[in-house]
Amino acid sequence: MKQFLTTIVCILGLCGMQAAKAAAQERAESSISLEYKMVEDRDLYRLMDFLDVYRLDVKVIGEGLKGREFRVVTVTCKDSVFTETGRERSGIIVSADSDTLDFIFFARQTCPDTVLLSWTGEGAVYKNKLPVPQFTHPILMETYSDRAYTAKDSIPIMAYSTGQPLEFEMNGEKQTFIHYCGLRDAKVHPREWPAKYGIKDFVYFYIIFPEE
């Protein structure tokens, strides 16, 4: 009888483990979407414009994100060379309070070759000066994608970058036009920007969810 009960307990434990594993896999495979929002208050927008400050909010939405831990990784691209910080174990680990992660990003050029970037989200705060030249006219930019993300992916959520440079001729002279919407709406991963568009200096952020 004792052996029979032990077998039942083992079976129940195994079933529980399998159910938990299946639930974790289902959460990992659930689609994750991004929603962006610009400043809508006119007076606040004018103040930020006066102070040369950019702001852009983003929501990361996905079923089963509540309680999940994640990291926000900073990627600096300088002269087409990428450097990551925050992915290592010493990076900031944040726990999601709900199935929607809310982030607020700010950016301000402090000198011609440096930007002060900060974000707040899920109780965490980030603030750092990073090398992005002002002459490229960078702004905070959405990182849209033409594919659906899941918690298994590294998900770009924000960039501070110039737009897609386009050349045109006016009065017999070549001019360069910076097409921000063209870069954003192309839905190309930031890793491909240097090779595809010649954008060599920018910063972007992505989130990762460690395996459960």
C-alpha cells in the first residue's frame, strides 16, 4: 500500500512538472506586441522642444508576462561596431508587474558627440551618457518589426538614431534628406542599419526574458 501511494505521489509530481513546463512553453510562445505613444500635451511638448529633450513611451504587451523576469540591454553602435551592456548576469533584472510593461524614454544631447539617455519602467531606472554625434540629427525612434515576437526573442523596443539618408538633386546640386519615417516604417532590425542604410552611430535597447 505504501509503495502504491509513493507511486501515485510520483506520478502526480511528474504531471505537475509537465503541466508547469507546458505552461511556461505556452507563455514563451505567446505573441508580444509593442505600442508607442508620443507626448500629446501641447504645453509639455513646447517645453521639451525648448529644452531640446525627446520623449517616447512604449508598451510591451504579451499574455503571461506578469511575474516574468527580464533584462533591458543597451546596444551602442559606434562607427558600425556594436557593444552591448546589461545582458550579463550583473545587469539589471526586473520583474513584470502585469502582462504590460510600461517604459518612458528620454534623450537629450549634452554635447556635440554625447547623448544623455534614460528610461523608467516596472520600478527600474536607467540613466547614462552614450556616444551619438549630434550632427546626424538623432531622435528617439520606434523599432517596428515585420515579424511577431515571443518571449524567446531579443525584442528591440527603442532606438536613438538619425533617419534613413536619401540623396536628391536641387538646382543642379546634390542634397541629403533625412527620412525618419522611412527608417521606422521599413521595420528593419537595428543590427542591419549600418549595412543597409549607412547609419553608423546610434543606440538601441532590447529586452530579453531569461528561460524559466
